[in-house]
Amino acid sequence: MLSLPESCDFVVPADWIDSNGHMNVAWYVHAFDSVIDRIFCQFGLATEDIPRSLRSFFTLDLRIQYRSELLLGDRCGFDYRIVGFDSYRIHFRMVMIRRSDGVVAALLDQLSIAVDMETRAKAVIPREYLDRIAAMVAAQGDGGGDEPRLERFDRPIGIG
């Protein structure tokens, strides 16, 4: 897994707390999405670059699994793994970790596709980005002990 810098951490603010007294599900999506933008920056596609490059990524599929409550004031960070990529798509998984005790609060599984912002159609990921993604995959290693935290994504949603 690759760790993101502490600058990606967040502290659960009061306006993210719902009537159950914990972080509302919508804010998990928001927090993960903010960090995904940081991941895209790591391979060269910052939000401010989209008008120049006319390239971006859209989400094709997304699943979040909630593992532990987050409460007001909890500080959280993220780890991630690039599961795979091709010339159009990137698949990654992320772990949201409560910093005070290292407990996994939530898991994200996401598939994104490169898009030409003029045509709004799928587009080939530019070679320079593919090279950076490949380097990130190499840097994350083979998973070692990290994957067991993510294995539950292989199970379908259902009762029983």
C-alpha cells in the first residue's frame, strides 16, 4: 500500500455529524473523493491542469464499506493501492484509518476512466501519466500484509 501525506488527513467537523451522532455517509464519499484528487496529482493530473490538458477521470464504479464509526473530532488518514490499470482505466482501493487507534473506519473500491473533456468521451490515458502510474504500482510492492484489510471487497453485498 501507499500512504498519503498527513496533509490529506482530516478531522471530523461538527457539520459532518448526523442525527445518529456519527459522521454521515455522504461525508465519507466527500473525504475519499478529496483524497482521490490528491492521488491523481501524484501522477500529474491536478485539478488546475484539466483546462490545459483537457483530460480528467470520471468514476465508473464505486463501493464504500463502513467498518467503524467516526465521531466528532476524530482525525483520519488514508492508505491506498492501485489494483490495476490499462490505457483507459485505473482501479484503486483506499483505506480510511482513524489515527488515534489505527482502526480502519472505511474501505473504498473505485474504478475510474480517463475522459477527453472536449468530447466528454473516454480517452487514452497519456503516456506520461501511464508511466507515473506504473512507477507507483512498482513502488507499492506486492501487497505483503496490506491486502487482508481489503479482501472483504471480493464479497458481494447480500444477506447470508
